[in-house]
Amino acid sequence: MQEQLQELESKALQDLQGIDRINELDSWRVKYLGKKGALTTILRSLASLPLEERKSTGSRANQVKVLLEDKLREAEQSLRETQLAADTRKETVDITLPGHAYPCGHLHPLTQTINEMCDIFISMGFDIANGPDVEWDCYNFEALNIPAEHPSRDTMSTSWIDYQDDSGDMTMLLRTHTTSVTARTLESMSPPIRIIEPGKVYRYEASDATHVPMFHQIDGIAVDRGITMADLKGTLYEFARRFFGEDRKVRFRCDYFPFVEPGVEMAIECLACRGRGCRLCGNTGWIEVLGAGMTHPKVLERGGIDPKIYGSFAFGIGIDRLPMLRYGIDDVRLFYSNDLRFLRQF
């Protein structure tokens, strides 16, 4: 029996030395130390031995068991350390390599356009003013020389708010132009005034390539002594030169707006067709981007400014059409489609 134990110990240690994978250790444990293993078989046969031999053989068997269990733990720890070192070498990171670039968002192209336009006018001495999207009738129409019976109200496609004041009249609406901020500005400021008013405006109308029910405008007004139409044209030419570039053609034509007299419209040569005519420009070669003129005396008087002392010009620019002109975009609805393939280009 003693010889069997010695042979088992030698064979088990020899087999253990030949193992180089952790998952093979369990098979070795079952073979030699398991319930049906070689050592357990020897221990069960001790009952057939004489008492004295049983004691010495049992003591020797326990020594072999403890030895094999210790060697098993040592082998397992050694193999785990070896595996960890190998895995670490595989996963080594070269810290000199550039990191992974993560995608990040950016400002919407319309927001970029608004910021750029504000920067241009600020550099020319204008400040920025803001007003509410939900506006009173008196600021959106009355204060701008557009009384209740005025026919130009019909072209505004106004979205009225179901609200009644003390007199019972429905007098609130979604502003149809940021010129309403001009009316507020004239009430609250004294000349000299140079203000631009960017913001959202609302028209109750169908969507097409150049129209949407909610879009953006930036209005401006200057009030001071001696202001003339030449100041207006010079300001707008400078804006067009900076925003569109030196080579873009600009056209002024007479137009009518109730809050200016005389009134003009400024159009930019269509970038999509370079003046030849296309769907975007209605086959005219030009796209109107703003209306302007010398502020009507009644508008100044409503704001408490004497038109006999002060001159004034005003303008209103459709912001959404400007990036269309600059980049040759033929449908304004693309700006509101949330299509990342489109937005990522800006």
C-alpha cells in the first residue's frame, strides 16, 4: 500500500507539471483527488488492513493528499499569473497613438446664419433687441401703420390667439414679422437708435419650396438726425458684400410696405442658376431677401419720435432664404426635416 501511495504521488506530480492550461487542472483533480479518484480508492481500502498498518498507511495517505492539494493550488496560481501576463501583453495600449474621434453636434445652419448676420450688423454699430413671439395686435399691426381695415393684413395669413381683453376684443396673435419689436423699441428708446431684431415669425400658409408656416426674420431700424435713403442702401450693400461675397449681384426695386415710405425690396442673384432662372427663383434669376425703406412718419410719431427732426430707415430680412442662396439649396423645408445627412454638411 505504501508503494502504491508513492507511485500515485510521483505520477500525479509528473502529470501536474505537464499541464499548461487552467481548464485542465480540474480533470487532474478529479483523476487523483475526486470522489472516485486514485487516492480516494486507496483510502477506502484501508479498512482491510491490520490496525497498525492502517494507521501508518492512513497517515501517509493524508500526507499525499495534502501535498497534492498544495501543489494543485500552486499550479493554479502560477497558471493564472501566466495567463494574466499574456493577456496584459495583448491589451497593451500605446499612449502615443491618437485617440478615437467621437462625433459631436454643432449649431443648426439657421442658427449659424443668425449669429453671422448679428455679427455683421453689430460691427456696423447695431445692437440686438428681442420681443415676444405671442404679440399684441397693436404692436404687430396698429403701431406699424396697419389699422384693422388695412388690406395688407390679408396677406399676413395671421394665426390669432383666442384671447379676450377687458374690451372683449381678440387682440393677441403669433407675430407675423419681427417688425413688431421695432414698434416696441421706438416706444422704449430715444434717438439715436440702431437696433436689429432676430427671431421666429409665423404665417398661416401652406408649405412649399420657399414657404413654411414658421420661419425666421431679422428686422432692423436706425433713427438719427440726417438719415437718408443713401444710408439705407449703403448699410444693405455692405451686409450683402460681407455675407454673400464681393461678386454677388444685388438689385433694388420699388415696393410697398405700410410702415415705410418710400419702400424698396432688395434681391440677390440666384446662386442655384446664376441668374438664368430655376425653380428656386421662379425662373426670374433673382430671389428677394428683404424689404426696406424710410420709416413712415406715423410709425415714428406712434413711438413718440418727431419725424421732422429725425430721419429713419428700416429693413426686414428673411433669414431662411439666405443660406439657400449661399449654398444653392432649392427647398427651405430641408432646414426643418431633421435629416442628419443634410444637417451634417454644415
